[in-house]
Amino acid sequence: MVTKGTDDREAVPASPQALTALAAYLDRIGLPSAHDPVLRARRGPDRPLSYSAMRRSSSA
């Protein structure tokens, strides 16, 4: 994760199940380059997944 304000990178805690799901997702879409976001929006143009888009997709 990149922190707000300083753009420093810091570790994000994740469960083994989340890492398994992430590995399956990356197998499906391929690995992003070093500076591209891992999670992308599902609708509209290809763009980084925003906080509000993530909240919308998890509540559906």
C-alpha cells in the first residue's frame, strides 16, 4: 500500500485466503508492472481501483 501524503510504501496485513484469491486473480489477469496498481476497476476504462469503487463492489 502507498501511504497518503508521503507516498511511502508499507505492508498490508492479509489472510492466507486473501493471498490465495490474489494469486488466482493475478493468474487470470497477469502480473502488473512494478509501478502499476494490482487491483483495477471492473467497469469503464481500465483504471486503478478507487476506495469508493471497492466499497461499491463489496456491498453488491
